[in-house]
Amino acid sequence: MKSFRKELTFHTSTRRSYLNITPQIVSALAESKIQEGLCLVNAMHITASVFINDNESGLHADFEAWLERLAPEKPHSQYHHNGAEDNADAHLKRSVMGREVVVAVSKSRLDFGPWEQIFYGEFDGKRDKKVLVKIVGE
């Protein structure tokens, strides 16, 4: 069995953002030369997320509105966590959206269902954050 590891770095210009990272994962898979196996993609920061969904801007706007209703950024004083930092809402949003995805690799391709894409969700941006890509198989 082979193993491949790669870190991707993202830096968003806004506090919250949704990035389609499927092309970077497809590139990592090609680099790995693994034809059959599993691909793990996970956010390496507690205020960011990796998830699978449809690449549709209206849906992304719906995520943003829904998450902001669940865990509004302001007022910062509503959260016990906030003090030196003001990102309690980002921790909560990440808990809802998830940490990682695992996708089967078949015939050197990500084995997606229709419309599935991999996204990086940023909830406390404006700085470098890493995503781990770990691919194992043959």
C-alpha cells in the first residue's frame, strides 16, 4: 500500500468564505499516482471546515445565512469563549459543517456522485490556514 501526504494553504481576504478546492484535490491525486484507495481531506484549523456539496452560489449564500442564524458573529459579548479572541462563532460554525471528508478513489479518479465537489469553509479568515490531503491505496 502507498501513502501520499500534501498540505494546501489557503488565505481568504474575508472572515468567511467557501472555496471549491476540488481542482487542488484532483491535482494531489494525480501527483500521488494512487489508482485505488481513499482520499482524506481535512481542515487543520478549528475555525475552518471541509465538506462535500453542490457547487452552486445560491446554496453557498444559504449556508452563510443559515450558519449566521445558528451562530451569529456579533455581538461578540454573547459568547463565553470571546475575550482575547472574537471567534467563538467560527468554532461553532465549524462544528456544524464538519472537519473532513473521505472520498473513494477508483481508477485514479475521485469517486463522486453527481454534482459533488469538495469545499473549504472559512469562518475566521484573513490568515493562512492549512488543509491536509492524505491519500492511501495502490
